[in-house]
Amino acid sequence: MWTIDNEVIGRDPAEATVSLTINGKACTAFPNETILHCARRHDIYIPTLCELDDIDHTPGTCRVCIVEIVQAGREMEQFVTSCNTPVGEGMVVQTRTPKVRAMQKLQVELLMADHLQDCATCTRHGDCELQDLAQFVGLKENRFFDRQRTEAREVDESSPALIRDMRRCVRCQRCVAVCRYFQEVDALVMSGTGVNRLVSLRHGFEQVNSTCISCGQCVLVCPTGALGERDETDRALDYICDPELTTVIQFAPAVRVAFGEEFGMPPGTNVQGHVIAACRKIGVDVVLDTNFAADVVIMEEGIELLERLKAGRKPTFTSCCPAWINFAEIHYPDILPLLSSTKSPQQVLSTLAKTYLPEKLGVPREKIRVISIMPCTAKKDEAVRPQLHMDGGLPETDVVLTTREFARLLRREGIDLKDLEPSEFDNPYMSEFTGAGAIFGTTGGVMEAAVRTIYAVVNGKELEDVELTQLRGFEGVRTATVNLGGPFGDVKVAMCHGLGDTRALVEKVRSGDADFDFIEVMACPGGCVDGGGSLRSKKAYLPLAMARRETIYNVDRTRKVRQSHNNEQVKTLYRDFLDAPNSEKAHKLLHTHYSERSRDMHQTVKEVWDDITMSTMLY
């Protein structure tokens, strides 16, 4: 699975025993290292497009990283792709000769021959790797553009979450790689031949009917506008600008630590106050915090877990991540009874905003519109689930905007986040949050928050050390044993993030090889802080995860209250409206059910062969 370059990571520089020159500069390389990797270590730039180093993706399909080499003992030059060509002793490499530059320019021109020429109106304008390449090679015209062929390419708008626009695809195959080898969902394949080759859904399904779980990790690695979220900024503005409606905005724990980067602020900057100020500036009536709902989720899910443990039912899987819910429904419907029935924080807050809040504000629920700002594409899919509509067909959540969409909306309104004076929440009903609610935004946070509360419920006193550091690493699966005391004693918990590791853990649970009481799952690596709706990074997959995670942990450490059950507004909610966690009313409003959506997938011999050749091409 791994590339040649993976073999050199972390090696002793003394092992770099291969001597070569790059652009006349003497360089040393590790045996079997690629020319591209060696050049980067020696600060020599070679343009790339399809290659993505941090997922070890070097298919060599774009041909843009082409270089001229002369091997030792040979006089004839060769032109090779540097991303997958290993170095050789005495090799002479040239990256900027007239021939190389002409070939690179021609390659970019050919890449754009069936690529829409509407860069100025594309959502990736100014943030597109193909656009960068065109500037790098000095492309001023495209002699080969075939409008008819390009506009005939597939545009799949069937999904409520994602748009797949093959008119902008450059066949880099990054999306296929991350879906297949990291998320192990394997919904995307390469189909067709020659100039008709493109990315499609397995077995020709439309997005909405495929095995795709809307996690959006493919969007994060796409270098162009070929993959993106369904843009709903106009719908949000329609609601905000309608004087007959009361607009409520909620934003997720991860948004406050991952949104400032959209406006040039340092990674991990906490922009909670800036987001509140921006919402008020564009005319939102009520600004609420999804962190409050995270605290409510802990109350519901924690009591639900204790009831299941008393009944001897285990394990219980968390239910906050909609991409994970999709994954379970499509790929492992037999484990659905093991999932907590508690709704996600987004849906809990939306439900309360249309039941509890109208009573407090004196506004008919039919006049309330809930707009949710999330670092997640699957939240769009979640919002339209039939189970998450109220009596009369009213959706709980009306619009979901990814952080990227919210940034576009603010720019449309002429707002630069950096220029705003931070503001504070002022809603007295649903804006207070604890440190436990804040850490929902990072993997392991749901489990850690739950343990803090269920320990207090069982023992009548607070857990002394509230930081469950055993679950705070970045490994795909981490485990811990927590002594809950009382009749429960030691409880085995686990967290996993990224669906590749999740699949392996689910298989162990099904086979009886894993013994856990409570398992947290987040579909995106790192959790919501690296959700499919968050900021994309050129030439990298998940470069900002640790800074965002650390800020979230700092939010927790600096909160006066760090346990969900000590949130005063949550206490008021139960006293005045819900009665008690898991009460009949709470269960009706804040819990849901799941549906089997498995797909009967059979591969033909040709499809198996295509997969094999795809694997060979990638790795």
C-alpha cells in the first residue's frame, strides 16, 4: 500500500548514501527514494498535481512533475515523472530546462482541455491547485479546449451533501485513494478509458444511492472544484433576510477553532466571539451554541448507557457522527441495535430551538428557521433524514452550512472575520456550555465527557481527574478502563476515528474478539476538527489537526465548569421542560432510530481487474 517514499521517513541522514545532482546542486538521497522526495528535502521545487505526499499518493497520472534525467553510464537523456521514479547513483537531474518547461506547459494545457474554463466563478477560485499550475507554467491560452466534450461530462447533484462535477476533474485519483485506503468505504472508482476516463461511483450508482457515507474526506483532498459540498448560502440568506422569520444560528465546537484559518488567522485560533459577532452583523436573530446541546447529549447518552449496562447489553456505540451512522446503516446494519438512540448535538439543539425556545421567546415554531454551521458535510445529509423531521413534516434543522460555505457567505456580505470585535452569547436558555461540551469537537471527547457525568451519577460525587488522557492520542484506536464504582466497577471504553480503523474494530466486535462496554466513533480522522466541511489545505490532507485539538483542550481546561451535568442552563431545561434525562418527553424529542440501507454489491471480473490495476497505479 505504501509508496517508495514512506521507506525513508525518519531515517538517519547518514543512510543517505546515493549521490546525484539536481539542477547542478550536489545532493544525497536514501536508497529507493524518489526524485521528488529528494528534491523537496534539498529545497528544490518541482510542481505536482496528482501527488499528495501525506497520504502516500504518487500515481504519476498528471505528468506535471516531469524532469529530465541522465543515468550514470548513459548519454541519452530521459524524461520521467519524479514522484514515482527512484534516484540512482550518479544521476543528473534537471527540472527547469526549456524542454522540461515546454513539456510541463503542454501537460497543463492538456489537463485543461476538458476542464471547464469558468475559474472566476468556481468556488475554488484562488484556492485551486490546477489554477496555480497554470500560473506556474505561464499558460495564457488553451488550444485544445473542447467545450462540447467537457460540458457533456457527468454532474451528480443527487446527494443532499455533496456535488460531484466531472467537468472539473483532473483524474488525480486522490479521492479514490482516500476513500478506498484510508476510509475503506470504497465508494469511488475509476471508470471509462482514454479521454473518457473519470471518477464515478461504484456500479454506476448516483451519489445518493451509493455506498458513500458523505464524510467529505474526498473533498478535502480534491485539488480542484470537482468535489464539494452542496452550496446553500442563498437559502440561508433568504431566511436571514425574511422579516417574517426568526432565524436561529448554531455553530459546532470545532468551528470556533477551525474557522479563523479561512480568514488568514493562525491555525487553532479560538474565534468563538468573532463568529457570534459575524452572525449578528448579517442579521441573525438568535445565536446559540451547539456546545450546549453537546452537554444535553451527554445527559441523555450517559443515562442510556447506564441502563444498557444494567441490562447486560454491550457494547454501546456513540451516535453523534452522522457519517458514522451512514456507515453503520449501509455497511453494518446488523450492529444498529448497538448504537445509542440519542440524536447528535446538531439535531438536539435544532429540536429544542423549535420546541423549548418558542415557549421562551413567544414565537410560533413555524416561524423559526435553524441554520447550522458545521465542519461537516454529512450534517447536510443528517438534516434531511426522515427520522429527523417533526410532526407535520417540519425539519428540525433547516439549513446546514459548512465552515467553507459560511466563509463564502461572510465574504459576500463584505465581512472579514479579523476586523470584527468579538462578542458574547447572550441567550439565557441555550448558550451556556461546559468544558465537556467543548471537547466534543475532537476525537475521544464524547467518551471523555460521558465518563465525567456517568461517574458522578453512579457515585454521587465528581471524578477527581476529569482528563481521560488515555483517549487523547492520535492513534486510530485507543482504549481505556475506567472504574465507575457502584455496581458497575471497571468499564472498558474505546475510541476510534477514521473509518478504516472503525471497520476493523466493528469486525472484532461482530466476531466477539473485542470486549468493550462503550465505543466512540468519529468518521473523520481527528474528529470534527478535521471534518469534511472544514478548510482545505493545498498539497496536504490533515496538516492542522493538532493545533485545533490543542485549542479545544485549552477551552476545556479554562472553563469554570467542566462536567455536562453541572451546566446550569441544562439543569433548567430538564427542570422546566424535559423532566429528567431519558424521560418519556426527552426520549420522544431527543432520541431517534436507524434504518438498514445496505447495498447488494457484486463485482464483475472487469471491475476486479480495474481495481487491481488502480491499486498498481496508485501504489
